[in-house]
Amino acid sequence: MVERSHDLCRQWCLVRLGCPDDPDYVVAQAWFHANREPLVTTDYVVDELLTLFKTRGEFQRCLDWGRQLLEERVAQIEWVHPSDIHRAWIIFPHIPIRSGASQIV
């Protein structure tokens, strides 16, 4: 995986950028436009985000964001491969528990 100062732009950030009715939309937009670091996310986050939009009945938003994300106009996508999961599983037992964070990827 690529390491950056804004290492993985997590789903919460993308949701706020994609939802004008989100209470933190203005803050997310300001941060996004001021940010000079490349955003990086994973195919897992893209899948979760688009599924969230679709299940909320935001089908057009899902299609619009899907195009932008897959063209990497919003963030660079790091594709998680099975080998990444297997390597993560090897070190998983040795990593301290982190509250509210994914424990495998």
C-alpha cells in the first residue's frame, strides 16, 4: 500500500464530500479544496460508499461518484489483493487493538 500523510481517505470523508445534506459537508468541502496532498482510498471503501448511496436511494449520486472515483478524479484507488489480506493476517495477531478502526486492512 502507498503511504501518504493523509494515508487512506476513509469512507466518512468521502460520504461528507458526496452528500450536500450532510451536516459536515461545508467543512469537508473546505478541507478538500485546501488539501494539497493526494487522497488515497481502497476499492473496499469505493464499494462501501457506492453501496451506501444506492441503499439511501441516491442512485444518480452513486453513478456520478462511481465514475469520478473509478477515473481517480477524487482519490487514487489502491486495489486490495488477496495477497494483501494474507500478509495482513500474518501480522494481525501482533497489532494492538484500535478502537473504531479496521483490524485487517
